[in-house]
Amino acid sequence: MERGAARPRGVLPVRARPSSSGRHLPRWRTRLSFADLPGVFWRWFRVWFLFWHGAVHAGWVLLSVWEAQARQLALARVLRRFLERAGGAWVKLGQVLAMRIDFFPPRVVEVLSSLLDRIPSFPFEEARRIVEADLGGRLRELFSAFPEEPIAAASFGQVYRATLPSGEVVAVKVQRPGLRTLIAADVVALRGLAFWVDSLRLLGSLRLGAQVTQLQESLEEELDYGFEAENLRRAQEVSRYNRIVRIPRLHEELLGPRVLTMEFLDGCWVSDVLSRLRSEGEAGRERLEEEAGLDLPLVAQRIFDIGMRHLFDVRIFHADPHAANIVILEGDVVGYVDFGIVGTMDEDLADTQERYFVAVQEGRVSDAAATMVEMVEIPERRRDRIAAFRGSVETLIRGWLARMRDGTLEDKSTARLLLNTLAIIREYDFNLAPGAMRYFRALILSDVIILQLDPDFDFVHHLRRYFRRRQIRRLREWTRPERLRKLAADYAELFIAAPTLTRRLSEAPRNRREALIIRTGLLDRVYSGLRLASLTGLVTVLGARGFGIQAVDLLIPPGVSLDWKLAAAAFLLSWRVFATLSR
């Protein structure tokens, strides 16, 4: 996705399907025909020239800069300049490499993350031709107003702020002509480059070929507007009942293979807000709150809440939530306009991260460090370093918690905590689990925005608030009548079968014992469920007593009354018994 372009992206990459208008949006692959060869050769010549130009600059840096960190930063800037000037798939490769926060040092990642693939816009007449060909009508018939100048232009396309005959303002994204040939040529060139880089191990343990494969898959989805249209539908689906987040609505009737029309989100861009805060300080903050009616601490809290919900509830998250992709709408509603880089949280990663955050907000440093060990891939030859790694992480987390109250803005930053954790991972020659890289990046980018909007933001407090509310939502889900009836039936069946399973386990031969042990693991689910039911009953009875209800007759036959003291004692005893059995 081109940075700075007002184009919301989707959430889940799925196969394109027919739009509601009946047009099928064909999927494309990076194929070249004979007619494309002149353009391909010119493209290769230009990239080759830029490559050697950058190599000369890199050689000069190696000869003239002796300090290690300064040399590293200078080389990263040379690489960024080459990628920006080459454009096309090369910029996208830079963005993929910027995701490898586990491999590159933070300063290099920061330089690569600032890649801006903005290039001059292509002529309006070409845009008109593409829109009319794809949508099957004259421009003046489809739109009441369509300006000649785009509001954003990037290497993959440009965006126009147009007006429909109904008067609605929309964002129309038009794909750059000849883009698919250019990208196909770049992918072929990148494959050749990756072969030599990986053969010579110029990037150490990082395999460029794997990154190019990932890049090609993302490019094929990004250039296929059928994917993007479906992604927009899915993004709206998961945010339908969320009042604090807004995803642009897709106009199905104005959708084509190279044209995408969506709702235009008009508000204050967070990038502009942060720029004003940096230039004007507290005076600018006050003027923003007075003139634009913005509640910046509330916006910061909502960005945090949206991110946590997407991570742990929806398990699909915006992996590139930088300031240019977020707009503040009326009522401090947060709009996201770019889901080009997304991540998913599988069940194991979500569980690990939840345990990590809960341990941090409760101050259980040792448990948090132990959870972090689960997130890294440890080579067999380095397993003797696990204890030392865990100790280093404990020291890091303990120091961060101590600075949360009185530290500077940088001290309170979770981004600093995560970046320092990644530095420790590199120091011990471990690797971050593949699924966690985008997740770490999303947290770091969100953290930078949140602390600038609200310097007093307390991450530990808001983590505690989020997980407390999440536990309440889980309890409500557990206590739904239909769920309780189903669980009661399942647990009763398992409880009745428990003696049989135990006897079969004791009588089973050794080669079958492992399978039976797995089956008897169901007993733990029985006791855990009964423990939760007993605790829920105890809380209910005590709550009823708090409201002045003396008798408890909710689940017993009519005409029978049970004193709350006896009920509470029974539930308490049951809870302790099943808690012991579940251990």
C-alpha cells in the first residue's frame, strides 16, 4: 500500500469473488508476454543503473565512515534511497524488510520504515480511460465531479476525491497503467538477486528468497482489486458493532479490475495532529482541542482499545498503523484507511501474549519472562542460554515497571520495552517466532502515536482495565443459559465416564497408556468447569445477599427455600473440592 494514499485495505486475504454488480474480478499472476519485453528490458536497465549508483555510494560510506553505528545508519539510508528511486516492487521489498524487527537493529528498521514510495502522478487522461473502460460508462455520467488532480499519488496508483450524482464524496483509487508488467519484471529481477545474496550469505541467517516469495504473494493480492474489495467487506464485518472505529464503505457498483471506489473519510489526520504537536507543543495541543474539538487522551485510549481488541478478540490486526493511516472523525471516532499490511493471531500466539500482558500488569516479572521464552525460536546449540536469557528479560521488565510512574516519555514507552527485548533476543542468537513479527511492529507503531497524543498514558493501568473487561465478557459468555445447558450435559457425560476411564488406564498395557492418558485429560476439563460453576454460584449468592435477597430459589423446585448462608457454604466447599481435583 502506498503511504499517504487514502485507501483502506482489507483484513483477511481471501479469494476474489463476484461483486454484487455481477462483474468477476480476475486474479492475476506475474506473467510476461513477448510484447512486454521492451518495457521489461528498459526497466531492468534502469534498476541496474540505480543499483550500481547505490553501490558506489555504499563503497564510499565504507571507506569514509569508521564509527560502527554511524556506518550502519549511513548504509541504511543508501539502501532506502535506492529503493525509493527504483520504486515498484523494490519499495515493497523495503517495507517487507522493515517488518524484520527481529533481524535488523532498531535504527535500520526506523530508516526502512520511513520509505515513501510517492512518485509523480500519471496523466488525468489515462486515469479517465482506465475508469471508463473498467466501469463501462462515461466519467461525467458516473460522477458529478471528478477532479483532474489526485489527492495522493504513489507507485501503485493514485486516489481522487470525487463526487457521486447523489452528492456523496468518495475516494476513487485508480491503478497505474502498465503496473503489472513493471511488477512482473521486478519480481524476476528480485529472484535473481535473492539467488546470489542467499548463495553468498550476505544477509547471514536471513534468506532473501523467502522474503521475495512473501513479497510476491502480497503484491498479487494488492494488485488484484477483487482481493481488496473482499477485504473491505470483511473489515467492515468485524467492526460493524464497534462504535469507536470506522472502516470506509465499498461502492460495489463502481468496482472494476483497476478501479476501487469507497467512502471518503473526512477528518483530522493523525499525522497532521502529531506534526502540529511537535511544532507547537502544549499550545498546539490546546488549540487542537479548542478549534477541532479533539479529545486527544480519549483518541489515544481508543487507539489502544481498538488495537487490543483486534489482537485478542478479532485476532486480525492492522500491522502498519502509522499516523498517515489513521484519521480522527467527528466524535473522536478513529478511522483506518490502510490495511495493506495485516497480521493474524493464531490461538497459541494469542494465548501466549495474553499471559505475558497479564503477568506484566500484575507485576509477575518472572512469569512474564517465562512467557517471552515461549515466543522465541531457540536453536538446539543455544539451549544452554535459556536461563541467562530469561534473567535478562526479567531485569528489563522490572526496570520498565519501575520507570512507568516517574520516567520520561521514552522510559514509559512499550515500544522501548519491545525494542530492548528484541535486542536481547539478537544478543542471545535466538529468533522471534514468525507469527510475532508483525504483531510486535503493530504494537511499536501504535505506542509511538499513543504517547505523543497523551504523554501521561499509563499502559499498565489500561492493560489492567482491558483484561478486566475481557474477563467480564468471558464470564457473560460462559453464563449464557444455552451455553450452560450444553456444558452441563457435556460435563455430566464426562463425569459419569470418569471411573471407567480411570479403570481402563490402570489396566491398559504400556503401549496404550499414552493414548488413554490423553483421553483422561478430559477429566481436568470436567473439574475446571465445575470449579468455575461453583465460583459463579458463590458470587451470585453473595451478590444477591448484597441486594437484600435472603433466600436463594433460582435453581430449586418451587416452594423450597434455601438460606443464602447454606448456599454460600455449599458453593464454597464445592469450589475448593473441584479446585483441588483440577490440579
